[in-house]
Amino acid sequence: MFTGNKKTLLLHSCCAPCSTSVLERLTEVYKVILYFYNPNIMPAAEYEKRLSEQKRLASILDIALIEGDNDNEVFLKAVRGLENEQEGGKRCEKCIAMRLFKTAETSKAQGFDFFATTLSVSPHKNTGLINRILKEAGENSIREDFKKKDGYKRSTELSKMHGLYRQNYCGCIFT
């Protein structure tokens, strides 16, 4: 994918608020395309609300967005037997892996130079786990802790500035 002198990056995004400060950092270096792939988000109305906000932010920032399939059965199959796990446990690991491996697959299929995720900006997510999964998904992954350098704080400021909907759960019906 040719975009002048910037390398291309497919950025998996869990939601608009988490993507704000990550986009602010990454667009300085890369030609970023957002990838909204979150079959874990339920119910459908919640998924649509988050997707709508992601589209609105992408429009404000003039960033392209690719919407992945929203097949909740893919998520439910991936976490079958782990429904009673605590937040942050094996169920979350399977969910994160499902989304990041799909991001890697999409990145490769569409000719991106790199891929990454916004997930590490959240103080509720395990960055070590996320970065391990990213590395397993592909050597061309960008592995960073976007919480650092006040990344989460900046995401809350930018979310407020853009009037973004901030959800109070990851999207999984089991949390």
C-alpha cells in the first residue's frame, strides 16, 4: 500500500475514546487506518453506538475506517467454557487474541506495513498480555503501552473535547 513516505498501519480500535490519544501519537509517524473489529460487544444496540462514535471520530479526524465482521458467535465460540472467568482472566485473553489475530490477518491481506491496537491505553487492560499476543500475531505489530506518557489521561481529555460516548464496560456480556 503506497502512501507517500509514511508507512501504513492498521489500528484495531475497541472504541472511539480509546483511539483518540493513540491516533494522536501514531498519525505523526504512520498513515493510520482504523479497524473496528469487536464481535465481543453486546447487545447489538451497544455495538452500534460504539461503531457510530468511532465513525464520527474518524470523520472529525479525517481517518479512514474499516468495519470488521460483527459475528457474536465467533466471540462466543472463542470463549466457550470461560463464561465465569473474572475480568482480566482467560476469557479476556481469548477475546483479545481473537481480535488481534483477525487484525493481523486483515493487515496482511490488505498490504499494510504494520498493525497495532488501542487496547493498551486502558488502565483496565494488561499491556504485557496484549503485547505478547501482538507479537504472536505478527512480527510487524507495533507493541506499545499507550497508557504511558499520560495516554489514558489524554484520551479522557480528547473524548470530552469531542463529546464522545464513554462506555462503562468492555462490551462483553459476561463482565
